[in-house]
Amino acid sequence: MTPSARAAPATIVTPRLSGRLPRASDIEYARAIGADWQIQKTLFERLWSESECVERLERWTNAWQERGFGFWIFEDAAKAIVGHGGLFPSTQTPSDIELGYIVRTPFWGNGIATEIVQAAVAVAFDDMQLPALVANCMPENAASRRVLEKCGFHFVRETLYDGRYPNVEYRRSAAGESG
């Protein structure tokens, strides 16, 4: 956690969703998104192996113990997992906190991603008192770019994510500016 940052709440609620900490029983969700080509082609253009699914879920659960923030698993009123989203130290710019999210394909196109991003942004700025956030996506991921722009993020630059994946970087300051 950054020296001035506060811990994030373990649960968050939006108009249609509730976000909670990841747990070991979420492995089926991790497997489902790791095997969904519609999702994975918008990230790193490859499916996740079983060991990557297990490792990611462990990393998500450990983040909360180590840093006091991380990803929330979001469920709808019927308790169906619709996706996850949250905050993590950026691998692109290590001094920054990055916002990330994934929405399961059956829930695409109805504002779920926007709701998740807005909730995470509110926690970052209101609860954790962070000065700014970054977010990254593939240049051709028009839907994700629209979500980020709708949520006050501004395009910063084109880069290579992890040194190899075409990427666009967005930024939002606590004041809602590109700072």
C-alpha cells in the first residue's frame, strides 16, 4: 500500500451488485473466465492454464492480507458472479495503483463494467485517498475504452503492456482530471 493510502473496505455495494473478497471457492469462476476466449482475447490473447487459474485466485486472496486492497468478486441479486474488479500495484508504472476488471460474457452490454469501475474508483479516492489511478486495455477494446472514458479516465499513451502486448493507458486523478 502506498504510504498515504488507507485500506479498502472488504465489501462494496452498487445499485445492482455486491462486491466481496475473493475466496478459495471462487476457483470455478477463475476457471470459467480463464477458459472464455471472448474475455481472454481482450486481455492477453491466450487462455489460462489450470495452474494460472489457481495462482491468480491465490494472488487475489493474498493481496488483501498483504496490501489491504485488491479485487472484489461481484455478484448480482441472484448471487451469480458477474465479474471481478479492483485495484492493484501497476506493473506498467510501479508507483501507480491500477484499476482492473473483468465481466463474464453473459453480462456484457448492460452497464455492469461501468458499475464495477465506478465502485472501485469511489473506494480508491474516497476511502483510500489515492491521488490517481491508471487503467490499461488493448487498443481495439472499444467497449473497455468507453467504460473508462465514461468513468472519467483520460487517454494518456499507447504502450506495450508487460513489454509485449499492444496497450492503451488511461489515467484519472482524484479530481477527475487526467493528472
